[in-house]
Amino acid sequence: MCGIIFLGDEFMNKIREIMKKRGLTQEDLSEMTGIDQSTLSKIINEKKAITLDTAKKISSALGFSIEYIWPS
């Protein structure tokens, strides 16, 4: 099992909202997470599935636990 998960729109909407509030670009988040900018763009635009590890990296880089941005 490769750990790909479906988080739905709510997860990525929260990520985009946090990025916007902080004035972060995808390039900024890429540098913060170590995730390739092209890959990150596809994830943020929901064109690529996300792994749990990647979701954790993104939430950690933004300073939140994954539970905060996990869809309820």
C-alpha cells in the first residue's frame, strides 16, 4: 500500500486559505516542505493524489497539526 489518501476539497481549501492569509506562494510552501513545486502545484490544484506523509509535511510547515486541517 502506497499511503495515498483522499482528503477532498475541504483539506485543500484550508491549505489555500492559510497560504493566502500568510501571503505564501506555492514556491514558498515548496521551500518550506521540501516538496517539488510542480508536485505541490498538482496537489494544491487537486490534480494529483496526496499521501499521508505529504499532508503531514504541509500541515507541519504551516504550523498546524494535521487534525486542524483534516476534513471533519
